[in-house]
Amino acid sequence: MVKIKILVAGGLGFIGSNFIRHLMNQDPEIKIVNLDKMTYAANPDNLKDVEKNPNYEFVKGDICDLKLVEKIVNDNVDAIINFAAETHVDRSIMSAGLFITSNIFGTYNLLEVARKNDVKRFIQIGTDEVYGSISEGSFDEAAKLNPSSPYAASKAGADMLSTSFFQTYGIPVVIARSTNNFGPYQHPEKFIPKMIINAISGNELPVYGRGNNVRDWLFVEDNCRGIYLLVTNGKPGEIYNIAGENEKQNIEIAKMIIKNLGKSEDLIKFVKDRPGHDFRYSLSCKKIKNLGWEHSKSFEECLKSTIVWYQTNDWWWKKILASTDIDFHKNF
């Protein structure tokens, strides 16, 4: 029996590493090639428990390296899932060029190689930020794109490029756009782990503005189940929103974390808002629910389990903090 072989680009990152673990749980016989550039946000410790699995192969490299991508995909790859991206909004505001290169040109390389090798499925991992902010209601998949940051614009460009390859060449592209993810193995620069780690450490919790910005929070394991469903049942050429349906103000999240850890709200520090900060994101996920997807647990259960994970795996995040000169206790 021929084993299915999947290329996961960006598999050492937060969502990518969780997805690889999910793939292995769903099909222990599946062959996985993990191509990762190993930027600051990639972490080999994310997959320490699977690195010796005979069906898992790690390749250090950049999706912008066309020859390397060709070499991997030429070896009978059935599907490509593209998690590889620069994702931090604040960093994109400071220096947008890397985001354009990685998120657009890198996606082009993967699409072009998929076209030449008749890859059976291409999953482009998008973001809710391509739609921009919405004051009320929710964006469905037909909503116009209105990105506010260089990061969001680069992801919108990658999505449009992916759609064009379906329209022009018939590449079986499916785009997954999720709301804000949280859960184990998320880099300390992101909002929820930053709040958890600072609260655990007794440090101030920096919150933009007055903390009124609204985000919809999706547990990473639920997102991984949704993406896997699109690998197996998603319709080529279609876009699917994956939403947590848990809209919370940033200040609410900070207070929930503080309460769970038995800390004082005096730790919350309001800081100057960032440029172009979208007020609210909200997606309708009716389309993927029609495929049978649903949430596994309540937001409160998922947040609590995430807090426990960071408490019991302090070796993981302390190692990251010790290896960088960036102070993740502050916004930057």
C-alpha cells in the first residue's frame, strides 16, 4: 500500500507543529515532510516528541528556495499545507519587506511547484486579518478584502495568488482563514501566552490602549481539526472561515488569566496603541460547519488547559526567553 505523503511548510511554528501532531494521530502511516526556515518563531522543541518517528522528516530550508522546494515535491508529494509565514503584526509595521518576500513570493514558489507536479491538494493557511475590522456582524468568505497592516496585506496577496492558480491552472487550492488561535506551543510574543507568562512571573501585563479591541479566540486543536477536514473534504477553489465564536475584549482575556492564576489586576498596564490597530475581527464559519466541523470544548475549558500547559512547561518558554535579546514582557 502506497503511503500518503504531505509537505507541511512551516511545521515548527505554533499552528504547524500542532497540525503535524494532529496528522499523526489521525493517520499513523502518513508520511510527513516538515520544511521550516527556522526563524525565531520556529522551535524544534515543539515536535520533540515526534522527531524520531520513521514517517516524519524535517528539512531545514526556506519556501523561497525554489530548487529545494522542487526537490522535495518532486519526490511524490500528494499534498502541500502552507503554514510558512511571517505573522507578527508589530514586526510587519517596523519592517514590511520580509513579510512580502516570505508570505507572497514563498507562496508563489509552492504553488508553482504544485502546478508542475500535479499535487492533489494545496491548503493555503490564511487569516481573518485580511478582511480588516468590522464593527458589527461577521465576515463570510465572500466579503471583500481590506487589510490594515503590511502583514495582513501580504497574507491577502498570498490568498489572491492561490485563488488565481486555481482559476488559471486548476491547482486544487483550498484556503483556510481562521480567527486568533491560542493553545500549547504558542510563541511568547503573542497576546495570550504573553499574558500568561507575565502573570506567572509576576510581571506587568501590557495591554494596548484601554484593552477594548475585540478578537475571536479559536483553540488551536479545533483549528487543526478544521484544516484536516479541508484536506480530506474541502472543495477546490473554495475559501473556508474557521472561527472560535468566542469574541472577547483584550482586557477581558487579561483579567480571566489573572483570576485563574490568583494574581492581582494591578499587574495590568495600559500602553500606547499601535498604528492601524483593527478594533474587531469576526468571521462566520457556517460553511465549514456544513462539512461537519464543530468546537470540541468551551472557551473557558480551553483557556484553562492552556494556562496549565504554560505552568507545567515553563522549561519550554524560559528557554525561548533566555535565547533572545527581545524583552517579551513589553510590546514592541
